[in-house]
Amino acid sequence: MEAVKFEQVRFSYESENTNDANQDVFGMDKTDYALDGVDFTVQEGEFVAVLGHNGSGKSTLARLTNGLLKPSSGGITVFGLDATNDKNLFEIRKQVGIVFQNPDNQTVASIVEDDVAFGPENVGIPREEIGKRIDFALHAVGMQEFRHATPSRLSGGQKQRIAIAGVLALKPKIMILDEATAMLDPRGRKEVIDVVLKLNKEEKITVILITHFPEEAMLADRAVVMSDGKIVLEGKPSEILSQGEALKQYALTSPKSIRICRELTERGLPVSDGMDAESVAENILTALRSAGVTAWKDTETGADVDNEAPCDGKGGVVCENLSYVYNAKSPFETYALNGVDLQIHSGDFFGIIGHTGSGKSTFVQHLNALLKVPTAQKKYKPKKQKKGAPPPQKTVLTVDGYDLTDKTTDFRELRSKVGMVFQYPEYQLFAETVFQDVAFGLKNFRAEAKEEETKLAVKEALETVGLDYEEIKDKSPFELSGGQKRRVAIAGVIVTKPEILVLDEPAAGLDPLGKEEIMSLLHKIHAEWCKTVVIVSHDMDEIAENCNRATIFADGKVLRLDTPKRLFSDVEKMVSVGLDVPFTTKVCQILQANGIEIACDYTTADFVEKTLLVAKGGRTNA
């Protein structure tokens, strides 16, 4: 049976009806369609992955499926029910559960268990069954210990798990996940996908997964690629994801596994395409054996990381014994940070990784005093020390030369030197036009700046992030795609040219090319004028490819600080704290178990280079 059927569906956010305002002088419709003539069918029990660049129409497709939007033209049926008929919407929404990219869009209650129960209660599920469903859903996403917590006090990743649990509790016939795992740590992402797979295979729930993760798309029965409101490719995931040139045409890229295999082949080591670490490693072993290499031990260790470099001046961070408690002296008291010791050097491209709720975001919000150390509060008075008690351990937090433990510090000046871009860029956008939004920080920090100076600074900031100034300056920031919003948010921060730039999940939710463009942009800024860049990320490949040093946060503390190469070499440690390792690390581990030890820094470029050297050594020995 057909679970979902779209027939020549068109949808425009500008107008659902053609009128004089959206016709040109010849009476032709000039509406920009988010979906433009889409034919799309999903069979009951099928698992379909939907891929596409930001703004391609994926989320619009999801919202039309459960009646949140109505098509401008065309027909949509869900299990035979007409989704354009208002009388059918209640029944359709009982059968179609959707999890959005931003969990705040679907959080409704002040207690977690009430939030999870909201959907089942509204569709009339008996109370006893609701209790069972809450238990099932919270256990499935690993959030049972937060049953009585307040959603607003959870981290972004924890909120996302609760949002997923709310849909799981409905046990819908169709589940749509719109980039629902983008903010989760690797273990959380795997747990959620495992639950979805189980529901699909055992309960025959139909799944539509909108994702940018190729490894997630590979689990589907079928993959669909969208571009500019149309379906442009469709077929088995392995076939679709192997079409490198076709994907590039639609602003997507092949998985890293295929790109590595093809680069090795182009450079003289014929390696068949592999879709995962196991198949890539096996194909590389086959190619190396053909080149005469049956065993190899690379003894290169690489340069030591300089963890003792001075870092208390411009561009540096010194943190000692930093703790932070949310909702102190209340039933919701939570230690987000518990004695953090960390140094970030001027000139670092620094990575912060850790499981959901490990304290990463809380820490970076201290760097520009969005969260203040208690001694920096205006009403702070030191506690009287009890006789005979040891003196309390002093907290040290120096950022870009500013003492953030001193309430006399000029925090306004500090914030002009330390820029912050949050997880959700739309939270930073507020003005009527892009120009006003980007100019806001500059006017705040440099009131004396003249109009022409402000205009030039805004123009430079927008062009730095790859946006056309004339084309975008007068647009509303809320009309932009997710990738454009991210760029405008970054422009609004870099317009003051801060010495330290902090970004919390800068590439989360972006398509593969969008991620590459954002990271290239950050490296450009870092090379030209920004002394230090700090990124928080759940993407281990992102850290390995871009950072010279990184730290692991776990349970509010710094677990380890080192180069990405050394951090990711300890696979057991990474897995033990709920994290993953880069793709190349997994391949190296399998190769090593088969007698081929390649000492690389886990970047794609270095892995390819070292593998070619191994092959060359084998041919030389032959």
C-alpha cells in the first residue's frame, strides 16, 4: 500500500495563489517554488532517505506530508487520505510523526515526561499505555534519568533526544526525521538511528529520513536527491552516493569513503569503491597486496604538540578551576562545569569535543562573559572563611588578556574582541534587513563609526562569508536558507574583527559542500586577521581535518588535551566517553590489524599520501 503519494505538487512560501503581484508583464507566473512539480511515492514499511543541499525543498516536503503546509497545486495523499482536506488532518497527524532539526520548535511542556506524553494524550491514548510509551521512548533515546527534568535547562543535544522521544511515544505509522540527529553526539546519533531501524524492521513503521550524513542514508531502502524544489536523482543509496560528478552538480558530495578510494585510484593505486570503513580497508589491502605489500610498519611519530606555549596574552585563554552550576540551591541544581583547567594558545585553530551535556557550550559561553564567574558579578561579596578551613581554590579565567574573574573588567570591550556564533544562527538574527543585522554589533561597539565606514565594514563582512552584498543587504534575514542564515550570523560577529572567534557547532545542519565552505571561510579569517578560532563540534572528521589542537570534555571536566592525531589514536578512550573517531582512524585500525600500520594525522590528504608511500615502498622492494 502507498503510505505517501505526491502528484505534481507545487508549493511557494510567497503565495499559495497566483495573483497580479507574482506575475510578470506577460501574465506568466514568476513565483519561486520551494517544491516545483514533485512526484513522490513512499510504500508502507519503506525506509527512504532524502538528500539535498540547503534550500532544496527537503523540509517543505516533510511539512506537506503531515499537513503543516498545504500545496499551491497538485495532490497529496497519506494512506489514501487527502492531505489537502482539513477534515483529514487530525487523522493524518496521528499517523505521521515529524521530528524537526531545532528541538525548541516542538517543546511544549515544562517537565520532560509531560512533553513526551503530550502527543499520546492528544490522540486519546489510555493513561496506562501512555506511561509505558514514556518509558519506552525515553529509554530508546537514553534520557530516562532526565524524566523529571525541565527541557529548557537541557543542552541542545539533550533537547533533541526529548523531541525524538515525543514522536516515538506516538508510535506513528510514518516517522519523518528532518535532520533530527544533527545536534547529537555520535553515540546518541547511533542510538536514535538504531531505534528508528528497529521500528522500521519490526513494527513496519514507514521512515522518511532527511539527512546530510551519508552513513545514515546508506541504511535506507531508497535514496532521493532534491535540488531547487525538484527530485533529480532516485535509486539505491549505494548507487546514488557513488555518482560523484552528478552529486557535485547538485551541491552535494560523495561520502568520504568513496572520495578516498577514487583519489587513491587517480594517483596510481587502483582501489575499488567502498561505502564504509571495513570495505574501504579491505579494498586498500587488496590493492597493496597487488603492489607487493603484505606487511608495513610506519615508525613516524610526528612533532610533539606545544602545550606549554604562553597563552595569557592577545588571542589566548587561560582557565583554571572553573565551575558552573545551573539552578544552584534548587531541585534542578546541575553541575555543568566542575573544575575545568584548560589553555588555548594564541594562533590555535582549537577544537572542543564531548558527549551531549558534557559542558562544552557552557564553557564557551564563559569566554565572552555571556555566563560570568561569580566573582565578576556586581553584587558579589566573598564568603567569610571558617576558622581552620583551607582557603578556597582560586578560579582563573583570562581571555585575550582580560581577567574575567574581576568585576571591574570592561566586559563590553571584551565582547568586541571575542566573537560568538551559537548552535542555531537564527537565534542571533533579529533585524528587518541583513544590513541592519550585521551592522548592529559594529554600532554597539563603535558608536563613533561614520555611516560610510559602517557600510564598508558590513560589505566586507558579507563578502568575506561569500554573500553578494548588493543582492542580500536589503533582504529579511528570516527569508534566507539555513546556510545563508549561518553566514549572516558569522558576518554579524566578524564585522568587528574579533581576535578570538568562538563557534558552537558551526557546520551542523549544513549540506556537505556548505560544511566545506564554512570551514574554508574560518581558515581564511584565521589566516588573515583572527588570532584564534575555537570550534565546538560533534563531527570528529571536522576536528581532525581542521584543528591543530583539541580537548575532550566529559561530565563538566577536561578529560584530555592534545593534537587530534593523538586524541583519536586512543579509540577506546573516545568510545568510552560516547564519542566516535574520524573515518580514516577506523580504516587505519583495520589496516593495522591486518599488518599494515600507517602513521598519519587522520586528515584525508595525509592518509592518502601515506598510503601511496606504502604502495611505492612495496613496488620498490619488489
